[in-house]
Amino acid sequence: MKAPRKVAAVAAAIVIVGVAATTSVASLTANPPIPSSKTLGTTHGPAGEKATPTSALKLSAAEVAKVKKGHYTAALVWHQTSDFEAAVTAGARDTFKQLGIKIVATTIANFDAGKQKSDIETVMAKKPTVMLTLPVDPVATASAYKAAAQAGTKIVLLSNVPKGFVQGKDYVSVVTDDLFQMGKHAADALAFAIGDKGDVAYFFHDANYYVTNQRDQAFLKTIQGNFKNITIVDKQGIADPNKATDQANAVLLKNPNLSGIYVTFSQPPAEGVLAALKSNGSKAKLVSLDLDEPLALDMARGGNVTAIVADKAYELGASMARAAAYGILKKKAPAFVVAPAITITKANLVQGYQQSLHRKPPASVMAALGK
Amino acid sequence: MSAPEAEHQAGTSHVGADRIRSVLTRLRRVDPRLYVVYVAFLLILVFFSIYLRDDGFTSSQNLLNIVKQTTPITVMAVGLVFVLSAGEIDLSIGSVVALSSLVAALTLRDHGMVLGILAGLGVGVGAGLINGFFTTVLRLPSFLVTLAMLGLIAGLARWVTDLASVAVVNERYANVFGSGSVGPVPSLLIWSAVVVALGWFLFRHTRFGAHVVATGDNTDAARVTGIRVARVKIAVLLLSGTLAALAGLLYAGRLQSATSTLGEQDLLPVIAAIVIGGTRLFGGTGSVVGALVGSLIMGMLNNGLILMGLSASGQMIAQGVILLTAISVTLREPRGS
């Protein structure tokens, strides 16, 4: 079954290539004092485009005024509801407000490609000027996006690119996380927490989803390339995120002296792994990606969780809205825009929440921090 | 007025009063719950048509979109009406959708359209027969059998392409099964109409339909009257599996691709559509046309609530409230029953 995998892999947009120096994007992050190891890869666009930082998307006062005059409309076509989606939406909404663009429809596909196609068809009844969206499946939803683009709607993509889409013709820009840096930050944080040596378990996302696949690969590449005294003793593919606890129990049974665990994303697999660590009384350090209350609470209490690597979700939404204005103004937009990664530890938990989700940590986390 | 004339008139008015009384009696016997779904459909349609008159809701394109979007749900709902009416359940239909679409897309790519369609439908036939075998021969509850099959088939769907999507590049297939149209009529609307018409005829006007209802109403009584209950149960599960597979083919045609998650979230909307349409969850009665209208209500709600500009959470809350109201009216048992 390699051929279909290849088909989807090609369609799945962005690939990690080559060995390169740290991008300028990484330098924009404000991370705690965790030593940064050598960067062994970089995030490139679907056609090998160089990453442009979100800060490069700028609108002059005259351009803002011109957009405002148009009384344009926007549709938000998302993949699921989550803290991440809420922060992206908040970033987009605030920026659209400054641009005088009205959001006329919001949809959530719950990772169902059929529903997303229906959602796109439905919002097109309102003829939105721009559409901000994360395509759930680059193949299955391509025809609906194509119809929207042909109807004149300016599409700004989050992370995924529909099959056969050409930048500048079918979409304005694709905005995403600096995926390689996210995986690398996780590797650096875990290595730092365990003193650059010991046995580590690697829980990766066992699905053909390029966002998690790239982050996981970046973690693996960084650990194996930069930390010779760290051994990956167990690799667990997470196909059903709700079964992570069972998998972690088995790993801990086989490796009682585990120093650290990497888990591909926080909710629910890292929460499940954390539960297993607690029930087994393990002292192993855990690093995962994407902010999540139970993990942040454990970190605030000085538990197993040593770091959470997150993206700047609010910034992603704001950048998408600015890119949409580029489309309206017919201004040449960068093809591939990335938001920086942030490593969040107990030391910068409050600032990390603010940077990533543009809000305070939940009350439970604040209480644990004594704030 | 002469006496005979007055008598005649008195007689006529007597007959008229009898007729009115008879009509009223008949009306009293009619269960209003059977018609709530149609009233609800009209109310929702009228509400959205007025509220969203400037938002493209009533455009022919949008109304056709609603029908196209709900066709796979409608097709699955027709099959499940038979299963529920026979007092059984089929939880595996969502997984069958995914596997049939993938098997059809892969076979289509390598062996052409006819074999692709047959292979896709074969998945549903196979699933239906296995469900039927375990439910009747081994006498296991269909709830548990089809729950196990749901997991088994979902696993197969993930394994068959290692979670990758398969593109459908056969244009003729895509046109017939979802993307094309005959004149101004989309092919999905035709599929919907054909499946509902055949389902309605089979359910209401054949001996098989009567046997399905009798089996669901009282299995023992049905057996005593000579109905081959096991055969009926195998047949309804076979029908449900086959129609779920057809829904998978329609998804593959509409999306021009197949993935392991297609249809995964369709089970609850299908059950909701059927139940709103007046089919009892525990057998003995059902309505194919009601299921169609229930399915259209679900589609209309999705569509209208998005066009109203509600947030995602607002849409979910509104949908929940409306569905709760609808089933409260359609499913509430009369006092003393």
C-alpha cells in the first residue's frame, strides 16, 4: 500500500528538506534558557518555497484605509474546535475588525472531509470576499476550494494546501507553524531536562498528517543527530489518541528507568501518557506540543511535564487576516508564511499562554503558580 | 318550503352532519406525531427563507446543495429504517461507507468502473451478511455484533491504504456518482429520489415490508404467523450494508476521492434523521419518506445556521435545541400507552 501513501504524501503539501542553518524565524522566539542545539532541518513550503516570518506581512495605513472602504466579508472554514482554533479565530477577528472586514460565516468540519466540502459550498452562498481555512484533506476538498477560488473568493490557507493549487492563482498564501522548529524545541527541552543523557520513549502520531509528521520527525532527527547519549528505547505510534495511556503503561513496564517521553500532541495522548506516569509513580520527564490545561497544571506543580512547545496561534490568525488583505489589494503576498515556535516551561508559563493563545492561563494553573 | 322539501333538507343536513362526524372521528384517530416532521420541515424552511432572504438561502444553487449534501445520509437512512423497523440496529454503516469508498476507488483505478462499483458494493453486501449471520444464526444482539463490525471495518479502512486518501480520477464515475448532472438535475438528487422511491415501495407495498414491521412489532407473534424472522433480519442488515456501501460510492464520486474517515461521523445524523421522521427506535413502525424529510431537516439546519453567521458553538447549541424539540414531539408516547 505504498502508492496511496505516496499520493497523499505528495498532496500533503509541505516537506522538510535538507540541512540548513537556523532560520531567522527562530530568532524571533522568546524562549527560556534552554541551550539550542544545531538545527538539522528547516520548514519549506509546498513547492520548496523559503519560509517568510509572519512579521513580514505588513499593511500601510493607506492600504488599511482602502480595505476598510470596501466593506468586505470573510468566511472562516475550520477543521475542528480547540484552544488553537479559538486563538486563530480571535487573531483573525481582531485584525479583520481593524480592516473593516465582517465575518459572515464560521464552520467546523470536525476533520470530516465530506462535511468540509459541504461547508465550503454553503458559505459560498454568501459570496465572501475572503476565506480563511484549514483544509482537512488536500485531495477530497480540492474541488470545492477550486470552485470558491473561481468564484473570486480570496483563499488564505492554514497549514494544508489543496491538491493542484497554485499560489497567486488559487490562493493568496499558506500560513503555518515553523514545524521543524517545534520538533527541535521539544528535543532540546527534553534533552535539557534529563541532562543530555538517558533512555527516552518516542510517541509519534501514526497517521498521514503532515503537521504532526513533520514535528515528530524533527524531534527524532534532533535527538538522534545532536544528543549521542540519549537513546530512543521505544517508539510508539499513536493511531487512536485515546489509547495512549495503555501504550504508556506498557512502555513503562518494559522500561521502568525511563528518563523522558516525547508525545506528539497534548490532547488527549499526552494527557493519557501523563496519567500513566502518575499511576506508575514514574519520574520520567514529559515534553509535548500544543498548550493544554492538564499538562500546564502538572508543569506548574513541578510534576513530570517539563516543557510544552506551542505555536503562536493568535499570530497565525492575525497573519492570515493580513494576508487576506494582500489578496483584496492584489498585493504580491509571500507564498509560505510561518509563525515561530515557543518553548513554554514553568518559568514562562504566563507569558507563554499570552504569546500563544493571547490569554491568561486557566485559573487552576494560575492558582498552582500562586498568582 | 314544502314538507317533503324540508324533510329532504333535514335528511341532507343529517347526512352532512354524519359525514363531518365521520371525518372528525377519522381525524381523531390520526396520530399527529406522524405529521410533525413535515410541519417542522415547512416551519424551518419558511423561517430560513424569511430570515436569510438576502443571504442566498433560497437560491436554487443553495437548495440543491442541501439535497446534494444530504444524499449519502438519506441513502443510509433508508436502509436503517428497515433495520430499526425490524427491531434491530446497524452501527457499522459509517465504517462501511469508508471501506467501500476506498475499495471502490482503488479497484476503479486499477480495474475500471464496473469492477470498482461492484467491489465497493461488495463491501456492504459482505458486511451485511456477516452482521446477519451473527445476529440470526448465533443469536447475538445486533447492537453488539454491529458495534464489533464498526471497529473491525474502521480498522480495515485505515489499514487498506495506510490512512492515505485515494483520488478518484475516473470522470465518468465521478459524474454518475456525485459530481455530474442530467440536464439541470444533479446526479445526487436522482440517486436520492430513486433510493427513497424504491425504499418506500418496498416498505409500504410489498410483503417483505409488512414482514419487516411485523418482525419488529412482535418477533414471536411474527414467527407464529409463519414469517421467517431470521431471513427478514438477514435481509434488512444486508440492505442496510449495501445502501451504506452505495453512500460510500456517492461520497467518493462527490469528493472525487476516498479516505478512511468518510462517513465516520454519519451514524448519529442518520439515526437522528430517521427518528425525527417517525421511525421507532425499537421496531414495529417506520417511515422511509419521513427519513428523507428528517435528513433534509438535518441538512437545512446545518446550512441555515451557518448562513445565519452563528459561531460553531452557537450552531451546535441551536441544532441540539431544535432536534430535542423535534424528537420531543415525534417520539413522545401518548399518556397511558
